[in-house]
Amino acid sequence: LTVLRLSSNDYDGEEVPATIGNLISLEVLVLGNNGYVNSIPLSFAQLVNLEILDLSENSLNDNIPTFFENYKSLQELNLFSSGVNGEIPQELAGATNLQNLFLHRTPLRGLM
């Protein structure tokens, strides 16, 4: 499985399924507009082949994980209105192929 699009579902109040992190061949993961809460699962650290990750329009309430530095193929990261907060991690600069970064409507601080 290389593409998983599960956007615009009614998962209000549920956490992002950690088992998605087991799908290590994923290149595209779209989970936007689902009402997910809490944090991005640590198991997502295994998704190093991702080219597109969309977690926009959820109710996450945690920092951006530092493991994005291992996402060498990541071209687009969409965290628009996702609920992520805190400091923008310097490790995000490790995503060297990142072309599109959407962070608007998030209470983030810091520089990249």
C-alpha cells in the first residue's frame, strides 16, 4: 500500500490510529478533516517513505514530532489548522526535499 486517503470522516474525539505506522511503504497519507485528537503517533517515525503527509483540520494537541528529520522523501507537509502547537522543531529542516509546508492557523512559535 503506497497511498492511503482517509480524509473527511467522522472520527471526532478519536486518536490517530498508531497502526498506520506499520504501513512502512506509504508514500501518501491524507488524514485531514477527521476530528482526530491528541498527538501524532510515535509509530509514524517508521513512515520514512512519505512524500505527502496531510493532517490538516484535526484537533491534535501536541508538538510537531522531531522524527520528521528522517523523512528524506517528504515533499509536502500539511498541518493547517491541525491543532499542533509549541515550537517549530529544528529537526524539520532535516526533511531536505520538503517543498510545501502548510502551518497556517496553528499556534506555533519559533523559526525554521
